[in-house]
Amino acid sequence: MIKRMQGWMAAVLLTGIAGAAWGASDHAGFGRGEGSQQTQLGPRPFYLVAGMDESPLKDKLESCAKGPFARSDFSIGHRGAAMQFPEHTKESYEAAARMGAGIVECDVTFTADGALVCRHAECDLHTTTNIVATPLNAMCSVPYTGPGSSPKCCASDITLDEFKSLTGKMDASNPAASNAAGYLGGTANWRTDLYTGRGTLLTLEESIALNRKLGVKHTPELKGGDPQRIAAVFGGQAQYAQRLIDELRAGGVKPRDAWPQSFDLNDVLYWIDHEPAYGRQAVYLVDYDAVARDTIPSLPRAELKRIKARGVRIVAPPIPALLTVENGRVVPSALARTLREMGFDIITWSFERSDLRRGASTAGFYYAFDPAGEAIRKDSDMYLALDVLARQVGVLGIFSDWPGTVTYYANCMGLK
């Protein structure tokens, strides 16, 4: 009986330690909203920290293992928690919030009847939903017809009711499959289909309501689209951009809790000029040519000065544009230094969107700053890159497909 009691007490103590590390309640001032909840990081951050080489950074991160952990605006849910949950679904957004993302992204596109919905692109339904295996396949701009076909299925091909009948899935496809069910496969082996039993698609309005319920903030990205369809549905690009702000306002979102984003500078300038309360935190997303290192062709210094004068405050290049490797160490890139010198705030994307098990040399675009894998040699080394982005580049926040990894770092370093 005594042995049983001793075993039970040990289990209670272990549970308590795990609770402190993985599910501590929010700090005062963190996670406030209509439905703040416990922050649950799960085992991944601890696994990554344990795999780091010995260093002062590892020592610091290990010292935080017992928490407590809380929500942080530094941690931004990229399409939710898209490393393991179907992107832009209710389930993905809920997972991101539970992992301490203080801000969650809805990429915004539109249906044929003018509803704003959360999808990464106007025409990605054939890889992010089950549409090709449903009767709605016939409505696609280019339907799936069998092995080797290249379907193109757009949210703007269908109505809102039809859109809502679909189920989200991991963004992948297998064009060589023998049938539509097989075409829906192809998920990368470092992701998973384990959480695709439910993939609830959402409108922008629904995502706003869900974020408020969960106590997180909002960063909707207005996606590009077919100009003729945008004109037919909204009247033009400006009206399309206005609709996004209208939905934020109708959903009760305060301007300080929203960071509307776009790759189209015209959208950002529209918000600055016509909706200055929301435009003050508008984010100009800029892409990057990994071949032409340290440059963004559309943003020479003169253009950066121009957009700064026009009121653009926040610029968001991807991670490889902001980092480089010198003497085997990760350091800020020339572009990162230029943006800081010019007084821009910086947000970047996207963490946990690469398979780093063999290091940066095989990880693709997001680690193109280290093509030979000199500094980033294994998955745990991602914290080296994160540390430079946070402490030397000084980014405001980082989009992540698995926010718990960033939330751990943010809490350890006191980043709210």
C-alpha cells in the first residue's frame, strides 16, 4: 500500500512539473481577450532545445523549461498551426492560440457571391480541400480529370454555401495518383495527416469571431486575385481592400489589435490613406529573390525612402532576406541592417515551414541564407536563427507554422 502511495505521489509531482512546463496559466497582461486560455506548448520546443549544442543560448533556453508560459504577440500563427493542422481551418487556428500565438493570420480571398473567406490563394482549393473528390469538382476553373491532370479550383468558382460544404486538408497533392482520392494525398513526410479528420473552413467574419473568443489578435492578409473577377464581384481592388477593413470594424476589432497585410503596396497605401486607424499597423509584405542575395528588386533604397514618407511603417520580408552567414555564424543581412537604419519596424515569415532534420542545405527557400548548412546543421539550430532575428535584427514578431516553438523563446526572453 505504501509503495502504491509513493508511486501515486511521484505521478502527481511529475504531472505538476509537466503542467508548469506545458500548460501554465497566462501571465497578467498576456492573452487577455474574450476567451483567454491556458498556453500549452507541447513537447516540441523542449525537444529542440535539448538537441542544441552547448552554448549560452542553450543554457538560457533550458533555464526556462519550467515556465510559466503565456501568450505572446511575438508569436504569430501562420495560417494557424499549419505544420500539422490543415491551414486556415478552425482547428488550425485553435491549435495556434493554444500554443500561445498572440496573433493569428487569415489569408483573405473571396467566393463567387462576394464572401471573404480564409484561404492562402484565390485558386488553391484543389490542394487545400477535398473539392476534386466532390461534385463541386465540376465547378472548378479546370476540373480534375484523372491521372496527370492539373486542376485549378478557385474559391471564386463557387458560392459561400458551396465553399462551406468542403473540408480542409493539408496543402499537398499527388498528380500521379489513379483517382481523385489519391490526388488528395502527397503530404510531406515531416508534416502529418493525423489531424485531417476535421478541417472546418471559415469566413473572415468567422475567423474574427473565433480569434476574439480565443483572446488573440488579428492579421488578415488580402490576397491577390483575378482582376476581372475582383472587378465583377467588388467593383475594383480598392473596394476589395475596403471590404477587409469593413469586416474588421463590423467584428468589433480595435485598430490596435489588427495588422492588415498585403503584398500589393496599393492595398497598404489605400488603408493608410482611407482607413488611417487601421492603416497605421498595415504590413507591407515583400518577397525575396534568394539568388540575388541581400536585395529586394522592387525595393531599392530610394523606393524604401518613398514608401516610408508615404506612411508605411512595417515591412515584412521573409526570413532568408534578413539573415546571412559569416564565418559559420548567423548574422543580420545587409537588407536587415538597412531596414533598421531607415527606421522600419520588421515582421518576418515563416518559421517551422521547412524540414531541418538534415540542416539548412536541404531545407529550401526559408533557409537559403545558409545554402551550405554551415551554421544551421540540424533542426535544433533553428533557435540560432530565431535568436538573431529577435535580438539583432529586432523583428516585432515571427510567423510560424508551429507557434509553440516561437512562444517558448518569446517567454524565455521576455518578449510580450
